Amino acid sequence: MRLRATILGLSFEFSKKVNVQQEIMKKYSALTLVAALAFCLSQSVQAQANKEAAKFAREGAEASKNQDWDKAIDLFRKAADRDRKFAPNLAVAYQQRGFAAAHDQKFQDAIHDFGEAIKINSRDARIYEQRAAVEMKMNDFDKALADYSEAIKLRPDEVRYYLYRGYIYETKGDIKNSMADTENALKLDKRNAEALSRKERLQKIQSMNAPPPPPRPAASKSP
């Protein structure tokens, strides 16, 4: 009787553990199913978003061909919101609208658009150069100086960036830094006419600003 009771007890415990395990498996299976459905739904949503993004990008490209920059920016923004691979297209649209605004003398609008393009693509030296050119037209030489410095960091082998920054330094009366940029330009292009002309001009300024030599000592009289 004791053996039978023991066996019955063990059987009950085993059955209890099996039931618990089955409940755990049911919950696990349910969670797995939910996760799988969520993944499939996510993939479906992403696929739909990609289709929408591609559609907006195509329409944005068409608007760009027609130079309708406002429409192009709106469409490329929608495309980039759905798929970040279209973000460079949005940066280019801002860049093009900024260039058009600068051409129309709308300098503040141009500065804004170049700034938006830089937020999206901060590794494009050309955008800094374009914004600096507008800042120079606005006589905001300090900001132009900073933008050309950023352009030089990104493209240290570009002669014209040193020439433009050297020009700003000369305009501000900073002959030392202007000469340094001129020398850097000549290292990259030793026959560059603008750099050679500026160097000659700066050397003349340096010689004019050089302190006069000390007076020669008076000749001593013989006793």
C-alpha cells in the first residue's frame, strides 16, 4: 500500500510538472506567434513604406527637372521620412533651391537652405563653399571664414578654398594668415596666377609694415 501511494504521489507530481510545462509551452508558443506576426506586419509596413518612398522620390525628381524646388523638397522629405536612403536627394534639393535664391539676391533664404542641406549632409564641402559665397556677398566675413575652414577640413587638396579664405584674411587685414593660405595654395599649384599675384602684393604690404631698421651707431672720433 505504501509503495502504491508513493507511486501515485510521484505520478501526480510528474503529471503536475508536465501540466506546468505544457502551460509554459503554450504561453511560449503564443508569444512566438505574436512575435512572428509582429515581424511579418513590420516587414509588410516597411515594404509599403519603401514603395511610397520610391513613389515620392520619383515625383521629387520630376519636380527637380522642372525646377519646382518647393515641390521637390516636400516630396523628397516625404520620401526620406519613409526611407533614409533618399535623404541625399533632399539635401540636393535644398542646395539647388538655395542656389536659385542666391541668384535672385534672396540671401537669407539661400543661407537657410544651405544650412538645411548641411544638416542632412555635413560631409559635402561644396555646400559650405556655396554658403560662404553668399555670406561674402552679405559682408559677413567671419561666417564665411568659418565655412571655408570647414570646406578645407573636408577637402584639404582644393586650391580655391585656400584662395577664398586667403582673400577674406587679406580683407580683414590679417596679412599673416592670408600669406599662409596663399603659400598653401602654391604648394598645391605652384603656377596659380592668383596666388602668385597675391603673394607679391602681400610681400609689399609686409615690407611697408616692417619696422624701420635701428639707426646706425655714430662713428667714434679719433682722440
